[in-house]
Amino acid sequence: MFVQRFSATRRGARLARRLATHRLAEWHLPYGSPASDTVTLVVAELAANAVLHGRVPGRDFELRLAYDRSAGLVRVEVSDTHPARPRPPEPAPGPAPEPAVDAEGGRGLLLVAAVADRWGVTERVGPGKTVWAECAVRAVPGRHRRNGADAARHGAA
């Protein structure tokens, strides 16, 4: 389990993405693997949404990652204190409408819906909401090795 609060700024969103990538590597989901790329994309999009659409001045957002190795599932939760809930992209017959080519937004939840196995929005204790996504993943055995200093720090020496 990984839980961390971040400032509701672009810098906070970047840091959330980077720390998530490091935690995934510790769970044997190494940087550059399909599992890491998928989960990192979900973290990046949900953190960006928390900063751009869920920001309340003076309030942070929270990232929570949980890995159920036996089920091969990573759950990403991003909580913010803004009361507005994102609207899921509505399935429509035919191809999904795309944002304008020069639009700076409008793709985040479409990307999450495309790469995550499930996602949704739940109430949270206190003000705001939690946007979550679950991604099926497979660990890559033996690709993540700790060096001596890192192993000693984690009690694996």
C-alpha cells in the first residue's frame, strides 16, 4: 500500500506520478513495462484532473495505490476536496467523439476508461470525492534487483 498527500499543483501531480513509478518498481512492475506504463498513465491523468478540476485553494490531493499480487490488480485512488464529480464518458453508438485537435483537455477520463479495467467515483469521508481505477497487471520476476545499499535500507541485506 502506498498513500501520500500532494500539493494540488502541477508539481504535485508530477511528483505523484514519479513516486507511483518508483513504488510500482518495488512491486516488481518495472519502469517501461506494460503494467508500469498503464498504471503510471492512470495516476498521471487522475492526478492532473485533481489539480485542474478538483483543486480547492489550500487543500491537497491524496494518492493511494494498492497492489493485490494474487489477483494481479493495482488499484489507484486519487481523492480531492472539490465537491464536483467527474462525468464518465458516455458510451455512444459508433466511434467516440474526440476533443478538438488543439484542445488542451478533455482526454483524461477517456484515456483512463480505455486503459483501466474498471474505474469510477465514490464519496469520501469529509468533503470531496475519490476517483479510482483498477488495472490488471503482471509482475516481471527478476527484473527489479536492489543494489546493496538499497537492500540494506529495506532490511533485505
